[in-house]
Amino acid sequence: MKYYLIAGEASGDLHASHLIAALKERDPEAVFRCYGGDMMQAQGAQLVGHYCDMAYMGIWPVLLHARTILRKMSECKRDILHWQPDVVILVDYPGFNLKIARYVKSHTRIPVYYYIAPKIWAWKEHRIHAIRRDVDELFSILPFEVEFFEGKHHYPIHYVGNPTVDEVAAHRPTSATWRKPVIALLPGSRVQEIRGNLHRMLEAAAPFARDYQLIVAQAPGQPDTVYMPIIEDCRRRFFPDVLMPVGLQSGGTFDLLSHAAAALVTSGTATLETALFRVPQVVCYYMKAGWLATLGRRLILKIPYISLVNLVAGREVVPELVADGMTPSLVRRHLSSILPGGEARQGQLDGYEEVARRLGSPGAPQRAATLMIEILSRHSCES
């Protein structure tokens, strides 16, 4: 069968690449074409567009790059029509992917599957109407989504487990190359996130630089030039007497986490990865202060937490410092409490065990691939 996958950011590229591998195992005739990233391409998918050309976040960046985004969307629609896949598989990234789903359903008879459900339980709940209309099968990776979609909205979904469990379980760390214990800094995967968070993370961690090596995780697809001006500025301002206080780690976030004593993490899949590596963390997500940030927190988000760790646990396991609440002094105080010997460290580690139990066992991509092929085969026989 012919599979067309679309992922719009680094985590989607990772999860989609493992789904491709699982589909290949179960369908020897499988052919793949994608809008995604390097990892999907490495699994044999023909890459027709890279997510780095589409990954813009926030009102102004999206508006400034609207022409690029619309051009990529039009190219994607034409490419699907031309290639005529047996199924279109959307991976998260709802702002782009739900528009693709609408187009596919209104112009073709190609089924649309959604792997990694849009997080409409957090914001834009009205998108359930688009999902109900345009998505044939929805595959969830978060256990609490079952009650939201099926209980609240009566829309059936498939919970297949969480692929991050598989990815962490499969990782084999290399030997440590750092002379001191490590504090990991994960400032996000988009340029806007990195620029908003990294400077504040480094300022917060500065007092610990004599005893710990500070290592910044470089997101896939982001060049050194995004990070180095921020790192160099912080070296001059906060670490004038410390030799090599900050390092930049490319292509090895899992390796970094497997050796880290603690981490500062921007909200997203990385918070769950950090928890599954059993690394205590402070969740940090900066937005400019003012009425827009306050309005966003109060009206747009409909959830009690922003980190997947706390959402899966159903309680606060890790501290969350958001918007103008992410100050270097607050981050520093929480970081001190989760480093070895800190009073909050063991409580986080105990909470991580609860999160791991709720997520379940490895095998999410394999379960999703098996279900997808079964459903496609069944519908093919019926038509």
C-alpha cells in the first residue's frame, strides 16, 4: 500500500519514523511519501517537504510567514492528489493537518488517519467538529484522551500506548564524556521557543556552573547559529570566571538525559522524555508579560497543567513556570530543590513511576501499524 504521512515538527518526525518502520514490518509492499523530517526520510519515505519550512509558532511569526505556509499547504494538497495514496496519515500539527484533512475528504475518497491526536482538550475544542467530519480513524497516545474523546464527545478512538515509552526503552546511552555532573537545558524545538527560553534558563542555572556542566540540547534541524549568540552572550554576562561553562549537544538529547542530574525543560514531548529517563525537571515556558499572556493562560488553555507529565499523572509532579512566571530566580529556586540532596527530588522520582505505569508498556507504533493495516484491509474488502 501507499502511505502519505505529514509531520510538522521534530517530535512528530521521530514518532512518524517509528510508525513507518512498524508499517514496513507488516506490509512488505509499503511505499511512503511524506512532508516531515530527516528521520522519516531515513526510514525510506520520499521527503517532498521539510517541517523546518513550516514550523512557525505564535501569532506574529505565523502571519509573517503566512505566504510560505500557504504555499507549502498548496504544494502538499497537489502532491497528495497526484500520488493518490491508499491513506493519508497525519501526525499532530493540527493547524496545518486539519486543513489537509478537510481538503482530502472533500476532493478524494482517500481515508484520513490521525496518529497522535490533536490536543483539543487544551485549546480549540471546537476542532472536534472538523475531526468528526474529516478524520476516519484517530489514534491516541495519551491515556486521558480516551475519556475526553469518547466520554465527552462520543467520538471513538484507538489508544495505542505512548511511543515515547518505546523510544526511551530502546535507547542505549554512550559513555559519558563530561567531567562534571550535568544539568540539561532543553529550550524547545522552534526558533521562537529557543530565543524565549534559553537565555533565562542559562541565567537561572549560572550559580550551579562551578559544580555542574550546563549542556544545551540542540533540536533537530536547528543550526548552531540559533544557539551560539545566546550562549556567548550569557557566557560574558553570567559565567566570566568559569572555564567552558556551557556546551551544545547536537543529535543526542536522549544521551544527554541519560547522564543528566536534573533538567530545565520547555513544555512538550520533552517533559515526558525527561520523566521516563527519571531526570528531575523544572518545566519552563516563557511568553512576554502583559495582557496577551494573561489572556492566553486564562481563556485559551482549558487544562490545569501544561506539561504532559502532570497531565498524565493528574496532579502536579513537576513545577511549571509559565509566561511572566518564568523568572530566572524562580527557576533557580526550583532547580536547587531537585538537584541531588534537594528536598523535592525524591517526590518527583516517585511521581515518575506513577506516570510510567499509566502510560503502559512499549509497543505503541506496532499496535498503531497493526490497527491501521487491519482497518485499511477491511475497508478495501468492503469496497
